[in-house]
Amino acid sequence: MPLVLYRTDCSAGPSPVIGFASDGFPVYGPCMKTSDGAIRRAKSSYVLREGVRQPVAGYETPYVVGDVKSDSYDGQFIGDYMFVGGSGDLDICNGAEVDGQYGYYLTEGYPYVLACVSGTPSRQFR
């Protein structure tokens, strides 16, 4: 996380805008205002899958360290996570609408930053 871009203490209030995504929506640090007016760290709605990675044609569990293989969903790969709507504060792109303004939030857990964009990217990004 780019900690020099924002404060990490949510007691000082919601995070200010630290940038803009390609679709024009603002990107905030981790502190968001909740529907009940509280200020706290935004929580991603991605969760770690349970069990072991499922075989896929042509896929072999990669070597992690030396000869040790890991076939558990342990966060090494993007596919280890799945979006579960409502399990956190944010949508599939790691954004939310607060006080009528949609924006993306940085989180301490996966996906950490934007997972996608909700709007239409500017032509300048194509």
C-alpha cells in the first residue's frame, strides 16, 4: 500500500482523494464513512476460498519454495480469492458509494487497490 499518500489513522476522518481511476472516479485511502456515520477502514468483499485448488486442464500447482508445493487456497494467486457480495463494504471493483459519490478504496486485504473499473475508461487510457 502506498502509505505515503494518505494517513492510516481513521480517527482523523475519512481518507481524502489520493488519485483518480481511468473512469474518472476518485480513489481514496482506506478510511471510509459508513452508512451510520462512523469512520473506519473499508473492508473488501473478497474472501479466500476454502480447501485445495481445483485441477484445471494443463494446470499444475506451481513450486513455491524449492520442492515444496502448495495446493491450498492460501492467497498466492488471484484465483485463490472470490468475490462474495455483502461480505465487506465494497463492490467487485473495490468501490462504494458514500454520500452520493462513488469511489474506490484501498484496502489492507485483497485486492488492495481497484480490481476493475465501474465506469467507462477515458479514451486517453486506451
